[in-house]
Amino acid sequence: MDLTKRDLLASLAVLGTAGLAANAAAQDNNDERTTKDSRFNVKDFGAKGDGVTQDSKAIQDALDAAGKVGGTVWFPAGKYLCHQLKVPASVKLEADPVWLYRTEQVGAVLVLDSEDADCLLDITGAYGVHIYGLVLAGDKFKNSQKQIHGIFLNNKEKFSPKEDSIVIDDTKISNFSGHGIYLKRIWLFIIRHSHCMGNKGSGIEIFGWDGFVTDNQLSGNGGHGFGCESCGATVMFTANRVEWNGGYGLFLQNGDAWNVTGNCFDRNHGAGIHAINMQSTTMTGNVFRRCGKDSHKLVEGEQSCHVRLERCRGTTLSSNVFQAGRDDGGKGKFTPQVGIIVKEMSYSVISCNALFKGFMDTMLIDLGNHGPDFILRDNVGCKC
């Protein structure tokens, strides 16, 4: 029977639809296989996550498998006893991010189970690694005499030949005997939406440059909230809450090109910011509150302060607010004694800061010996 033109077009449409459906099904299968091949559940490799079984080998097997394809290692909720996990390049470690501020451990928790380890996660050489949604707990060995870090990038002698490009996101790192995050000779990093708390060293310690540190909570660490070892440069430090740390809130030395904007520095034992030998750095729009809680072991001694700047060039401290105070619940000593301490500054501006009830004794101490073009004016305030 002869087909009319309309019949022919209709039949071609049916064939075309069938072909498209077949192609779509094939693509779905390919997508499913690709997803399956690049996503590795640690429990498929024998990890138990029961808080009893030592899961290091199973997790390492999953990491090694993901490393071959640049894949993702998935951690279902549970407590995984492990240590010194070596993370390959281009791998993502992922869990549902459900960390809480206090000591409760929920979600996918990696629990340090060995005092012989240098860290829980070793990301040395792990270019492009992304750590997302995990909780890292060092509680059992928090008081160890050995420094054990939560996340450790350890370029011992020289920087990497290319950008490290690491991302740590929505992760909690707490109660390690070393630093929460220690990036030694780091080149390009992003740390955001994370919480470093109760570590014996600093919450985050770096030697390196090119970083973005945004929307983090750095709380109650024994060292600094964020510290620079030897040198720290070219970092955007934005919208972080840095509180109750045993050293300085933010300790900067021997670097340049920092933008410190929109942070809250609250009740750190030392100054909220202590910067030494920095250049081309701006500190603007920050809140300094109750800092200098106990500074007698630090450079400022009994002259506790909110900010201390020494030997800085091309630096601005402007449009910040300062408030003195004491511990929560109306307890403890009112601090700081001094709002701002400066020494040996040049080509720098400190102005337009508001220290309403911002200090106990003296708004500003100028230790002098400045170089050329140092402007110190238009700061206002009163005692608490």
C-alpha cells in the first residue's frame, strides 16, 4: 500500500522518537556507570563506621580507587577510627555537613586512633583535593606531647611545582594536639564555612600564600585562631569569627597583600590582630571585642590590646570598631588595657576607627621610631 506524505512523516516521527528514547536511555546508562565508577562509598571497601573497628585500610583503599579516576569518596554518617590517611590528587572527600558548635559529634566523623600519626588527613601533593562535610576529631590524643594535626600539607623543603589548589569546605576539625589545619609551604587554598575548635595549636596555621579564608569559626584553640609561620601573603580573610583563642586572633608576619575585612575578633587572649613586618595590607570594617583576655605570656605583656602593628609598610587600619569587656555571664577581668599599639610604621594610615568604650586605660600607644609618611589621626573613643 502506498504511503501518503502525511503517513510517511508520521512514521518518521515515531522512528525519530524511538531513536531519541534509545539514545537517552543509553546516555542515562553511561551517566549512571560514569557516576558509579567515580563515586566510592567507604563502606563498599569494608569500612564499618561503628566507632570500634579500625577503618584506616578500608578508607585508604577507597581513596586509592578514587585517585585513579579523580573521583569522590563518600562517607555515610558514622564514626570511623583512622589515622594518617594519604589523600591522592584530584579527589573529593564528601559527607553530609552536619557539624555543631559544641563537642557533639554527628554526621561522618573521622576519629584519630593512633598517637604515632603525624595527622589524620595527609594532603601533601594532593593537588585539587576537596574536603567537604566531614568532622575530624582528635579528642583521644589531644594532650599528646607529639603534635598531631587534623589536616596536614607538609612540603618540608620547598613549595610545590604548581598550585596546590586545595578546598576545605563545611568541615569541622577539633581537639588535635597540633594545629587543626596546617598548610606548610602552601600555594593556593580555599577554606570556607568550616570550624576549627579546641586544637592545642592554632586553628589554622600556614606558611605560604594565595588563599581565601571566608565564613569560618576559629574558636578556643590553644595557639592563634589563624597564624602565619615564617611568612603569609596574598590572602583574603573575610567574614570570619575568631574567638577565645590562647594566642592572637590573627597573627601575620613577613608577608603582603592581605585584605582583612568584615571579621569579628572576640575575647582572644592576645590582640585580635598582631601584624609584624607586613606591607600592602588593609584591615577595614572589623569588630574587635573584649580581646587581650590574658596577654601576659605574649609580646604585649600586661598592656593588653585589640590591635598591635609593628614594622608595617603600606598598611591601613581604618573604619573598625572596638569594644572592651569581660567573659560571658559578667565574669572575669575587663580587657584590653589599650585599644591600639603601633611601632615603626611607614607609608601607612591608621584613622577613622571608633573605640567607644573600647579600652580600659589608653586608647592608643605610639611606640614611635616611625619611617616616612605615617598618618595617625581621627580615631575617636572613650574608656569602658
